[in-house]
Amino acid sequence: MTVEDLIRTIPKAELHMHIEGSLEPEMMFSIAQRNGVALRYRSVDELVLAYDFTDLESFLSIYYYGASVLREEQDFYDMTHDYLHHAAADGVRHAEIFFDPQTHTRRGVPFATVIEGIDGALKDVGRELGISTKLILCFLRHLSAEEAMKTLEEALPFRDRIVAVGLDSSEVGNPPSKFASVFARARSEGLLTVAHAGEEGPPSYIREALDLLGVSRIDHGVRCLEDPALVAELVSRRVPLTVCPLSNVKLRVFRSMKEHNVRELLRRGVRVTINSDDPAYFGGYVVDNFLAVHRALVLTEDEVRQLARNSFEASFLSEDEKKRLSTDHRL
């Protein structure tokens, strides 16, 4: 078996995937037509040409525009259904999925509509495909902490369906410290915490996420190498990084995949995982990300297996579930 064959077949967990970022262009057009939403793009091809991002902000403008077609529970169900089939084809056996309720509630879509659609597909399709799932609510960091707290209050009646809260959207100028009180409230309600940090923002944002938000893992975190003491801390505390290589290159965090530091992080003992972030916009799902890294940096079989093990070990599965998956799949 070649390394590429191993990448395609080895069981994996995906821990950093925004469900709204899995909205494929064809489905965007289909849902827009169903809901009577007029898009400014005349065709799928014209839309895809707009996926020429220069940074995170240029991506987010298209991301939020695409999400605007989502109006009804069936829309969220169909989008989630589509992602799970992609994930299953890539050997994903467990997925921890981000959703951005504020993207929708600010447009007048009820919180319940969003979560019922997503959760319905997770239960129906996850069972059908044999994928276990957990749901993570992300706050939009470019909005206020007060708005995040309001969203948390809206979410609490559904907390049996949510394992954690996270922090995403525009990183620069919106440090984790801005949301310390919201995350403290979430932890008091029994929710775990994660946060995007150290993608475009500085390594100090990673420290804030660890020290002020009490996060269990860091989403992205690739700029940690600028701070050797921080890297040492991540290694000693076994804090996972949910790295998204295609996203990092597409958003110009790295100029090319050959310059990506994911292999260096792995070799330094950081608990790195590979994920797809927003696969409909960045050129592929989790196997595509593994393959892109391997083709640029030449991963060994042992490194691929380590990345797969890391994905389960860094998940919010119970210790018994982690052991079972590792044993069943000989990771």
C-alpha cells in the first residue's frame, strides 16, 4: 500500500470544519432557487471564479454571502447531509462540526431552525453512514461580546446537542480576551471550549485562548512557531492544533504548501491534526488536505498514522471511545 492509498483509507476524525463552509456551489444555487433568492452570480462557474481570496477578510465576504441562501430547516439539513457523505468517502469516522448561528440569526433565521436542521442530519445520516458526530457553536469574533452572550443564552435550551463553544471569523483586532466572560459562562454551563487563534493573529492570541478562555485545543495555531516557549508549552500540555493546510495556503498564511509548517510542528511533538476548514471554498475535503501536504512535504507512513491517531486523541470522544476506535482501526 502506498502512502497515498493509506491516506485515502485510514480512519480519521475531523475536528475543524465549518458546516456553512461545506456549502458547495451547486447546492448554493439549488437552495437559492428553492427559496427564491436571487444570486448576483449567473452560474456556478462564475461563482467559483470569485473564490480567489487574498486573505481571511476576502474569503469571509463570500462565505457570508453564500450562507445567506440558508433560510429553512431543510436547507441546513441538506447541507449537513452533503458534508457527511463527503466525510464518509474520506474515511472520517468521527466529526466535530462548527456552526455559526449568528450568521443566520442576524438575518432573522431562528436559532432553532439552524440547529434542528443540522442536528437532524447528524442523527439521520450519521447513523446511516456510521459516523459519530459532535456539534460546536462558534461565536463571530468581529461582533460584540454582548451579542455572543445573547447567542449563548439562545443556545442553552439546546445544550444537550452542543459539546463546546468556539471562536471564529475575523481574527486580527479581535483577541480572545474580548470574549473571556462569555467563555467563562459557557464553561460554567458544562460546555467545553476551543478557539481559532494564531492563524492570521499573533502567537499571543494562542496564549490568551489557553489562559483566558480555558480552551481544550487551538484551531489553526500555525503561528505558534514564532514563540519557542509557546511551542514547548503546547507540547508539554499536549494541546492539540486543528490545522487546515489548504485553507492556510488559499488565504495566504503560507505562500505555498511547500512552506507549510505542519510537518515541522509534528516533528517537534505538537499534537497536530489535519482538517478541511471550509472545503467547498478551499479546494477539498480532509483527504485532499492530507494529499496536498504529502505531495508537498512527503509524509512518511508513520507520520500519516500519527496524524490519524492525533485526530481521535484530540477529539471530545470519551476515553473509552478513543481506545475503542484506536483498537478497532489499529492506529
